[in-house]
Amino acid sequence: MATTPADRSLESTLAFFREGYRFISNRCERYDTDIFTARLLLEPTIFLRGRAAAELFYDPQRFRRAGAAPKRGQRTLTGQGGVQGLDGAAHADRKAMFMSIMTPSAVERIGRLFADQWRVRLAAWGAAGPVVLRDEIGPMLLRAVCSWAGVPLPESEVGRRNAQMQAMIDGPAALGPRHWRGLYGRLRAERWIADLVERVRVGTVAAPEGSALAVVAEHRDAGGRLLPRRVAAVELINVLRPTVAVDRYVLFAALALHDHPDWRERVRTGDEPTEWFVQEVRRYYPFFPVAFARVRDSFEWQGHHFPADRRVLLDLYGTNHHPGIWSEPERFRPERFAGWRDDPYGFVPQGGGSHLGGHRCAGEWITIELMKRAVGLLTGAMDYRLPPQDLALDLSQVPTLPPSGLVLTDVRPSN
């Protein structure tokens, strides 16, 4: 049996928070391995990275999601009772609910709504002076996804609801006030959506047929029961919040266009597919750092022992930067996706495995569509400058963004 390397620290939680996206890879490189053990949140934990590890991690016969994610993440980011923490038939039923709204026409429609929002704001940016892109994208995405999902959103509430979504996204890996804002944002958002679901069910609010609001409010489990209103709220927020989180990828795309002006021109002229660029942004830049699971029953893998109920973390960021999978992983090279065929275990920016039956993000196609729309607008619909500013990404902060928020000046529609 192989000896699984163990981190030397008696408790690695502080190091996990301090090192952020690089915590797992730092130790994998230190111990020359793709598997090691450490104590995290006072609990023995197995850490994995790489393609073979991802294929193992997404085997539902070996791992379960129930009870895997730390409570601090459930109470901020994902909510409690949602699809991310389900297994077996319950997970398959809930995942099918989400997949039913992810049709190609629906994905195209949310992209169109987002582009329409962008063009409306672009008309005002020219007279607004400097524009902080970070402050603009989240509200545009929220307006677009609420319209798409059938969720009423008065303009007077956009700022407040966007702040709640952002707080949930920022909260899981934060300490102190940022984490508390995540808890409060989750509480207020769940109350908002639970009340809306109840009004749909009693007939005082009409949900558009086929909309996410209608599908979630009307969904019944295998026993014919409606989802509890709080769980329905969690699941509808699992449509809204991840869409707002795409603002990170949009900012990273804008940053990549700035850092790689040759690709800006190649995308603008159509000489290279925008999708290559978008996929490389998703691979290269940091988004979700890790995924959680627990071992079902004890087993051996490549000589390593996995005890029953042991918590296991898969390094998503590290797998997307694994030198055994990607040539020159620390270089931004969109052409690597020329002729690329989807690998559900080597490319895992929003989880791996199957969309239909597994725990890969149901909204991944929406993410790609929204990013392609944003790149098209940044390169073909507007002119702007990025003045000198702090654009460095701090990989110790989860999630991370350029400190400046990407300030644009001299913004105007393209001729």
C-alpha cells in the first residue's frame, strides 16, 4: 500500500484560508504527489488534484455529497437542502429539474437579455466619466437572469438584491464581516424568493410558463410533494446567484483582452473563435477553488486508503493548471482549445463529470454564452481605455478580483 503524504501542520485551516487557490497545489508540489492528507476545520481530510483524481471524485458509487460541504459554505453560498448536497435518486430528480430549463433556445435567450442590458448601460457610460466594470456587470446579469427566470425585479431593488448575491458569493471563505454579510445576504434573499414562490403557488403572482420560477415552484418530488418553500427558494437562488457570479469571468475576460491585445484583435476580426478565448479564460483564471465530497464506504485507490465518511476535497483550480494535463499551464494560450473535445475530468472550472447525472454545474452553458456575449461587446461594440490601475490578482483571496474593479475611461460605442 502506498504511503499517502501528510501535511506537517497539526491543523491546516489557517493555511487554507491564507493560501487560498494555491493551498492544495503548493503541497502537491512540495510532496511530489496529487494526493495528501491534512486536518481541515479540525477534521482529517484527503486532498486531490488532477484528471485521474477528478474521475475518481465524481464516481457516485465511491462518494456522496450529503454532509460534505462545510456549514459555513451552505449558510452563505449554496444554501441548505439544495441540489449540491443531494445524492442518488433525490439528486437525479432535482438535477433533472434544472436541466429542463437549460435548452439551447433558453441559453441563447439569456445571452440576448444580457447583451441588451449591456447596450442600455453603454449608452450612459460615455457621459459618466470613469466606469468601474465590477460595479456594472453584476446588476446587468441580475436584471437579465431575473427577466429570464420570470422573477419580478423592480429597478429600485436591483442594488439591494445584487448586494445580497455578491455577499453570498464572497462569504464562504471569508472571516469576520465579509462572512457575516454572506449570512445576512442569504437570509434576506431566501425570504424574498420563498415569499415569491408562495405567491406563485396560491395564484397571486403568475409565473411565465416554462420559466425557472414556474419550474421550481411547481416541481414535485418522486412522492408527488412540492418542494418546501425554503428549499424552493434555495434552488431558485441556485439559478440567480451563479449567474450573477459570472461577473467574475466577465472581468477576467476584460483583463485578458487587456493583457493579450493580440487576442483582442483576433477575436474582434473573427480570425480565431471567441469560444477558444472564453474557454481559456475559464481554465486560466480562478473561479471555484475546490469541490467537497465524503467517502461512502472504505476503499483503496492507487494504493491509497480512503476511510468511510472521510471528507475529500478536489482542487478545481489546481486541476485546471495541472502540468500533466495542460502544456505550459501558467501561460494564457487560447489556441490550446483548437480542436479540443470536452474532457469532463481534465477541465473542471465549474465541476466535472456529467451534466445530466452528476454534480457538474447545470448552468455551464449559460456561463459560456454570457462570456461570449461579453467578449463580443468588449471587442466589437465599444471603445475604451484602461488607465493605470492595480490589476494584480491575489490568489490568497477567495474569490479574487482585480483590486481596481477594472476602471474604464473614454467609453463610447464603436463607430
